[in-house]
Amino acid sequence: MTAPRVPTFAMDDELKNKLLVTALCVLVYRIGAHIAAPGVIVSALAAYIQNNQATAGFFNLYDALGGGLQRATVFALGIMPYISASIVFQLAGGVIPAVSKMQKDEEGKKKLTQWTRYLTVFISFSQAYTFTLFTESIPGAVPFPGFWTRMIMVLTLTTGAIFVMWLGEQITERGIGNGMSLLIAVSIIERFWPAFLQLGSFIRTGAVSPIGALVLAVVILGAVAAVVAMTIAARRIPIQIPRKVMGRGRIREGQKTFIPIRLITAGVMPIIFAQTIIIVPGTLASFTKIDAFRSLAEFFTPGELPYIITFTGMVVLFSYFYTSIIFNSVDLAENLKKQGGFVPGVKPGGSTADYIDNVLARVTLPGSLFLAAIALLPILVSKWVKFQSNFGGTSILIVVGVLLDTIAQIDQHRQLRKYDSFMKSGRIKFRGRQQRYI
């Protein structure tokens, strides 16, 4: 008697190849992130940035999103030029009808992807040239300044940014997960280990008390757990799809489903926008030496009450703004109407769109307040502990979101392969007259 065959749930060859491609691209990215660009003294550059608080705030924010400007590596610009180009066209889709139409068409999406790449090259070149001029202004950072040294550095940084964009696309197409987000998450995770070592040395020297370190660890673990819960949390809008006769005796049975409205629909973007704007006065003060900008930068000192109030207000504002751009309730209501679906108790069409907007507005407020709290809490705790932590709210949101998405894609792939193994190896037994039709 032959024992029943049990389908295997181990990784198949396709998943192994996808994971291998992903690991290889990440490895190449991390190797390039430790190779210094030619013609720059990295130690002089890092010392100048760390001694200038306003400049350090800008570079820390940029490097926290996958860059390596403080180390002047060949991948110093990271994936941010591509992210910036993508955001430009994403925002343009909300205000320019032609771009919005292209976003819904397959050929239009291909053309927008090509335009995004072109804009990435332009942004990369602009950022590389600006960073090169900034580096030359630092005493001792560039030992042999000149036109050719400047062009070599600009070409190196621009090429590095384009290569990082290509690596991210390879992960998305041939690997597992969103390549651009995964590269940022890996860069953030790499910074955690030096932070642990630094915290340990501070504890040994007495700069940080063991109780303070314990409080910091508890806050970080609690923040991670809260981010996981809020990332998954969603308000479900019930949808009823009625029974429909398709023709030739075929009938589509009625279905009950739902539309998930996530509490954090905008993701980490409101925090990035708010942090970028709030550090502008300090950055301008460091470059222009104007007293007005310097006073404004001191007014918005991280952890102080003006900073907290202004930052929270901007996060709430950008949460509503970015959510309105990326979530089109009118198109969603029209698609439901075409499929015959409706929200129980709500008329199809415009009334459904208004209902979805009202739900979205109600869930966005607690989500935006949570974003502000998760971004401010590590800053306040670090200030109390007297340890500048790399475990910022932005980093936690990005890492948790990317890891959850990657795990979901791996699980989805395994589920599809599991069903394929059932269909190929299982036996279907029929009884009575059904057998004659097979």
C-alpha cells in the first residue's frame, strides 16, 4: 500500500534563486557603500560634518535613508535620487490629468518609468555636483582641487547612483521584495550594530547609566511592536457584490468582501517631508552664515517644545496631503460601480466616494499622530539618556514596513507553489455521472 504523498513546504528552486539574486545585489550594494570616492579625505569631511550641528542634521537624515555622504563613498547618493524622481511623478499624477491617465495605462506606466530614470540621472548629477562643491569648501577634504578632480568625483557619484537604481530594479524584477525599499532598509540595519557597540562603551565609561540604557531598549522594543501593529491595522469597509447572470446559464454568486483602509496610508513619507523642512533653517544658516537663519535653527532645537509642536503639525498636514495624492476614492468608487459592488447603506458612485473620503479622514488623524509620536519618542528618550541613538522613528518605520512586505511576498510565493504541488500530485475522485464529463 502506497503511503499518501505529503506536499513539501520547503523552498523551491525558484524561491532560492530569487533569494540568491536579492542577497547578491544587497552584497554588491554594501560593498560599494564602503568604497570611498576618489580625491576625498574622508576623515576631514566626517570631522567637519560632526562638528557642525546644522550640517550634521541634514547629512544624518540623508544617510539614514540609505545614503553615504558622510563617508563620501561611490554610492554616497544611495537610492534617494530615484526615490525623489518617483515622488515627483507620483505627486504630478494628483495635479496633472495627463500624468494621472498614464499611471492607469500599461504603456503609460512604462513611459513614466523611463521618465523617472531620466529624472534620476538629472537629480543625481545635480546632487553630485553640489556635494562636490561642498567638499571642496572644507579645508583639507580635497587635497588636489581642480576641474578634473571635480568632474571625476561628479561622474563617480552619478554613476554610483544610477548603478544603485539598477540594483534596486533587479531585486524588484528577479528577487524578492521591493528593491528600492529593501536597499534602504539594509543600510539602516547596518547602522544598528555600531550603535550597540557605542552604547556598550558609554555604559562602561559611565556616560550612560544601565537604567537609562534599559529604558532606551524598552522604548525601542515597544516602538517596534507598536509600528508592527499600526502597519497592519486597517479599517475595513464592507463591500457587497450581488449575484449576477453571466450568460449561457453561468451565474456569478454574490460575494461579501471589504476594502482595507490602513491607518498609516501615507507610510513614512510625512515624517521625511517634515524632517526635511524643519532642518532647512539650520542648513541655510551653516551655508549662508545669516543670523536670522541661525536664530530660527536654534528655535527649532530637536526635543524642545517648539520643535515638537511644529513637527507634529507638519506630520499631520503632510499625512492628509500625501494620502489624498496616493489614494483616489473617486476611481475606487467608479470601479466598484462597474463591477456592481456597493457599500451597504450607501448609494454607488459619488456617495460611495464621499463615504470613503470620510472614513479615510477619520483614520488618518490617529495614524498621523502615531507617526509624530513614534518619530519624537526616540529623540526625547535619547535626550534624557544622553545618548544619540540611531534608532529613530523613521528608521523603525522603514525597516518594519520593508520586512513585513518582504515576508508577505515570500509567504505568498510559497502558498502559490503549495497549491501547484497539490494540483500536480493530488488525486481527484469523482462519483456518479460527474466522471463522464472529465
